Amino acid sequence: VHTAPARSLSLLRPLPILVATGGGYAGYRQYEKYRERELEKLGLDVPPKLAGHWEVALYKSVPTRLLSRAWGRLNQVELPHWLRRPVYSLYIWTFGVNMKEAAVEDLHHYRNLSEFFRRRRKPQARPVCGLHSVISPSDGKILNFGQVKNCEVEQVKGVTYSLESFLGPRTPAEDLPFPPAVRHSSFRSQLVTREGNELYHCVIYLAPGVQVGVQLPRIWNGRPAREYQCSLMSVNPGMARWIKELFCHNERVVLTGDWKHGFFSLTAVGATNVGSIRIYFDRDLHTNSPRYSKGSYNDFSFVTHANKEGIPMRKGEHLGEFNLG
Amino acid sequence: STIVLIFEAPKDFNFSLQAGQKIRFGEALGSL
């Protein structure tokens, strides 16, 4: 330090400040965790520590969509033949992938990591349960499930988001032949179509490396789809515990329709590493696209004059996939 | 990434799940 010229000394000064603030913040977070553990030991219910508005705004200011697209471009670079086995073997080891379930087990078949990420399974690898009325649309981890109360949905225990912000207005106003005669008392009453029915929800987290195909959990007539252009923040369980309304901040595709008991919706929520969502019957869908501004959304209806039914789909049918970038 | 299912069903719909459990495509989420 003594021999360094003045210019580099001026560069050194921010370093100790950064180290001190970073270390202080990390220490404060450790103390917070220690205090929560002590409270839990005493059997006291610790309310989840939610991010403040400034923390969410700071996170949302990170160009996650741009980073996601760059990540996608990187994974589309074709790997030389000799490099494929080592790269994919590292991915298989890291995420515990079972290649025996893959339709094509030969690693050299996949030209890049993006293709490998979208690999298909052997049909018999995941038998569809015939007994239960609703099955899982993909591999993953159950973050939360239950009945929807007061139009607030729990993303994880104790942290909720608004159903109306998440799904958006029920019917695009321009589609109504006439303004709604009766202003629905609540958003819930626009969704529940039968007396005595309730609204239920289930949140499934697809960890990195999980097979990203999405199949339909139910027999279903797909009707309007809505694609939101938003941020692409991480949606791992830790973030879902920290950021309230996380799923409303992220890019997502809301598919709505009906099944034998009434309203049904499946929403694919993107994340930084998997920013793109493909729906096989919607070729016009372009997610994580730079031409759309954050916070906007596009509606599309599959019900036409010629086809009042929308798109009929069977249980277990391939619906779409998440893609890198 | 995350998939969120929101659907209408009769009151006696029951989930056959535990929060935090791993699940695979095609396995039961719940039934009437």
C-alpha cells in the first residue's frame, strides 16, 4: 500500500468500504437466522421475513430477461462431439438425471445443452395415474397446495399473492358482447361456475435439471391464454419465502379452460435460467422477447366462431415445455 | 421455473400430498 502510486490508492479505498458493508450485511443476516432458530426452539411462530419494497425494486432492476436470453444463447452453441459426453455427464451428476428414462440415451445425440435440457422421456418412464382426477403436470417439488381463500393464494406457507393479479382480468373486456350486467361481487365468483364448489391451488417447483416437459393434469378444453411479459427472478423456494407476490412479478403464461367440475387453469411461471415457455398448440407465443415491455400482457383465445370448444386435451397429453433462455 | 394449478372442484376434493415432497409427472395430486 505504501509503495502503490496515488491512482491505484484511490481505487483501493472503495474496496474496504465494500468489504465492510458486505460483511456487515452478511453478519446481520446470520444474526437474524440465529434469532429465528432460537424463537422456533421456544415454539414461537416466526413470521416469514419478507423483502422490503426497496429490495424487490432493486432485484427487479437487474436485467434478468437479458441475462436469461444470453444464457439461452450460450446453451445453443453446438458442442464438438468429443465435448458432449463430459459436459452432459457433469450435468447428469450435478442434477441426478436418470438417462435410462430418456427416449435417446446416447449423449452424443444432443448437439447442445439446450437440446439436452429438452430431452424427451420414454413414454413408459412416467405412467399416468388412472385413478385420481388430478395428476402432476411435471416432475418437481410441491411448494404449496390447498383451498384458495379470499382470492389470496399461498406461494409458500404464510406468504401469499393475489389471484386476480396472477391470473389477470377474467375475460378480456373487448370480448364481451355487452358490458357485464352484474359487477361480480368478487373475482372468485367470476371463476367458480357451480354452486357448492371451491377453488383449489397447487404450486409445483421445477428444480434445475428437472425434466421440463409439461403434460396436462386433466381432460381440458383450453380457452383463453394470457402471456405476461415481466421479470425473470429466481423462483426457488427460498425466494418464494422472501418475496411476496413473486409469481406476479415473473414472466408467465396463463392457460385457462374448463374440466368436468368447472374452471381450470395451468400457469407456467418462468425463471432466470428457464425464461422461455413453449405451448405446443400456440405457435404464436413468444416469451422472454425483447420487443415486449415489462408489465404488459397479450391475450389470445382458442375459441373461434368455427370452434366454440377451444382445444380439447386429454389427461397426460404433452402440453409444452420450459426452455433455457 | 414453477407450475401453478388453480381449479374449481366440489368441496370434497382432497389433495394426496405433503408440502415439500417430490413428485413426478403422472402421479396423483388429488381426487374427489
